[in-house]
Amino acid sequence: MTPMTDAERVLGQLKRGEVIAGAEAARQIAARHEAAYGDVWRRPAAAAPAVPPTPDAAWADAMQSLTRTETTGDLAA
């Protein structure tokens, strides 16, 4: 008996319909979650910044956010 690879096992599950994948599967899963829990995933789109941050500014913001969260328990903005 030859052991089955992970790829063979997953492809077999997909073929038998035990698991679903792809865009349609994502829509079905999202619809089930929305029916069960309401529209908890919808959030307003963030406004794009007028000027994209420089890599240094993005890094500084990330570090400040981590430090603020770890030291004061604040939620990062």
C-alpha cells in the first residue's frame, strides 16, 4: 500500500465534493455566515490618503502602533 500524498488527498476531497473551493465557494460560505451572524463583515471603505506614505513613514506608523498597543492597551487607530 502506497501512502497518499496531501495533494492526492485534497484533490480527491474536491472531486467527491467533501470540500469546496473557488470564488463560488467563497460566495456560498459568505452567504451562510451572513445568514447566521448578520452583516458583520461590511465596513466602509477607507479613504485613500492624498499622498501615499513613504516607506519610512509607514514603518514608523507601524512601530508606533505596536508600541502604543503593547504599553497602554490602546487599540491601534
